[in-house]
Amino acid sequence: MAFKIIVCAKQVPDTNVIKINPKTGTLIRDGVPSILNHDDANALEEALKIKDQYPDTHITVITMGPPQAKDLLMECLAKGADEGILVSDRAVGGSDTWATSNTLEAAVKKVGEFDLIFAGRQAIDGDTAQVGPQLAEKLDIPQVTYVEEFEIDKNMKDITVKRQLEDGYEVIKLQTPCMLTTIKELNSPRYMSMAGIFGAKNKEMKVWNAKDIEVDLTKVGLEASPTNVFRSFTPAPKGKGVTIEGDTDNEVAKKLLINLKGKHVI
């Protein structure tokens, strides 16, 4: 029997080029390219590494978003995933983390049996790190967050992970089925190959709406979301730095000392 992995992924705006409307405090998304969320790329890569070692592994990628999120799924399929599922419906639009996890829960249950769920630690457009843990709680399965090392036994049941902490790490053992959220230290995501890009067109991609996944409409969407964004803003720009130049290192060091003494730093 195939080992079944579900990867939860999100299409996000490229934060390297995103701007904020100074009057409304909202993100300016027009003309901003969308990308696969960074931590989700690590989640997919770890699933693909399992598939490399155990070819009988089946990887399903689930995402929630507008129709253009198909591009994300095509990228995941081109990298090696077996199946892509897009949950797209105005009824789930504007969902906060709680409502999003309700939608994903319904989608996972429609997929059916699974052994392992991978998700990125957090999305770069929200930075909440809440959806993965919420989904695990609703599915009533064990979870470990901030995974920086992963190992699965040949029995495909026992898992050992290293969980990153602010001042160290934890080594945790658990069994499937379970949920793991990943961080960038876990691996280096692979690129798409030409063979993978052409092969992705022959793989299955499904688009489900709210009715398809039989989700409770009172628990999804903007109106059902208990969290609202009060304001988005960019930090105030820092003052211009001072460049110290000189012909020799000693001359630069001397000028630096003079400047620091003049400002009473030393």
C-alpha cells in the first residue's frame, strides 16, 4: 500500500517587490508576482525526499486560493508531486487562519486516508504560524512544529524529528498519522526539471468548491473569521549611514575613533 503524504501549500505575493498603500494601509497586490510560500517549498521538498527513497509514496498538494493558484500546483507537480487540489470558492474568500483551517480540514477529509501531512511553518504574507497546528487539532492527530531535521523508519510508522527552539532544540519521536510544519533549515528545495515540467501536464489536478468539500459555510469566509487586520504598515526608514573612507586601514580606523568620540559613544 502506498505511503500517502498531503502537503498544504499557499501561493503568496513576492514580498521582495510588494508595497503598502500609505493611505489605506493595505497591500498593493496589482502587478506583484505570486510565488510558492518559502516554508511550504521546504515542506514539499521533504515529502519528495521520502518519495525518492520510497517510490511507492503518493504526494497530494492542497492549496486554497483564487483560480490562478493552479500555477502553484503546476510547479509542485513539476517538482514531483503526484496530484494537485485547489479549493477555490468565493464562499471561503477572506478567511482568517481559523476559517482557513476549517476549509483545509474539509478538503483533507474529502481526500481520505493519509499517513503524513507536511505544511510550512508560516506564510510570508501573514506570519501567524497558526494554520498547521489548527488543522492538526481539528483532525485530532499529533503535531510537531518548527521541524529542522526529519527521519522516518523503514516501517513507515515511526518518525524522529528535531524541533527548533529559541535557545536550542528538542528531539521528538512520534508515529503516523501526524502533522509536521517545516522551516528553511530542514532542506534545500529542488528546482523543476524539464522532464518534470512536461510531465506535470499529464498529472491530475482537481478544483473543488465549498460544496465539493461539504464545508460548513458558517465557519468559513470573511464574515465567519474572528480575526481582522486592523492596519498594515512599513517600518519607518532608518537614517542614512555614514561612510568612512581612507587610503589605509589605520587612517579609516582613526577617522572612526574621531567620529565615535565626537558623538560621545566612546
